[in-house]
Amino acid sequence: MPEFAEIVRGRRSVRKYEDKEIPEDVLDQVLESIRWSPSWSNTQCWEVIVVKDPAVKEKLQATLPEKGNPARSAMVAAPVVLALCGRLKISGFDKKEKERVSTKFGDWFMFDLGIAAQTLCLIAHSLGLGTVMVGLFDHDQGKAILGVPEGYELVAYIPMGYPAKKNEAPRRREKKEYVHLNRF
């Protein structure tokens, strides 16, 4: 397995996939990685829907705008689409006064799901898989298609499969462009 820093540097958004199924043991490793992601007060507010059915993937693809989303074709080309959902009102909330938000930013579920998504994308990459995070879609329509219940939000689709080609890294900002010492 490559060194962790190499995994981080080598991960890319993949939108074209080989016509090859993901073995169950490999998929299980990706899903197991989410379990170990950190979350606010260990609330583990994530839920993942594994979508393999081509008809369901087509319905999910229809929730993306026809223009402006380069991941549209990935929704049906990938052998698996992971739909990442978050349980509301537990992450970032006071444990005793359950309705009282503990942070300036309110419900912390998006932060926790971001960590879980990054974890699964890095593990997937380490296993030779490619992923792309999809956030531009009709979330309410996606929730209805997937049967996501009240009290949960559908946050992202993550198509996943074996990359059809290797993507080069896009330009990255230099550290001096975003690191500040003691003050902004």
C-alpha cells in the first residue's frame, strides 16, 4: 500500500470508469472505513445507500442538471454510486438539551459527512478505485427516489469504480498562499 501522503496526493475526481464490477470484499473495505471516521462527540451521523441497480442510477442521474455538471455521465457509468446521507440534530447539539445547538454554525452533520466522504474516497483510491463527489443535484428529488426518511438529508452522491484513465493533478495553491502565522 502506498504511503498515506502519496494516497492523498494521488487521489483525483474520476468521471470515467472501466466496465468492471467492484468485488464485495473491496466494497466492504470502503464502507468499513466510514465507520472509523471521526465525528462530533462520536455521533456517527452518517448513513450510506449503496446503489448498484442501473435503473436507480438512471433516476439519480436525472436529478443532476443536464448542463454544468461534468459528473452526470459518471452516475450511470460507475458500477456503484454511494449516496451519503446525514442524520439531523445530533451532531453539534447539546447531549442534555437535545434541541440546543452547540456551535455557531448549527448542525455539524455536513462537517462530519465531509470527513466520512474524504475517508472513503482516500480508502477507495488506495484500493485502486476512483471516486467523484457530486453535490450539484436536486436533493429533494434524490431523497424521494432513495426513500430517505424525515430527519435525514441526502448530501452527496459518490460514483465509484475502476478508473478508465489516469487524471493529472490540477494546479494547487502553494502553502504560502493559504497559510497564515498567528493572524490572517
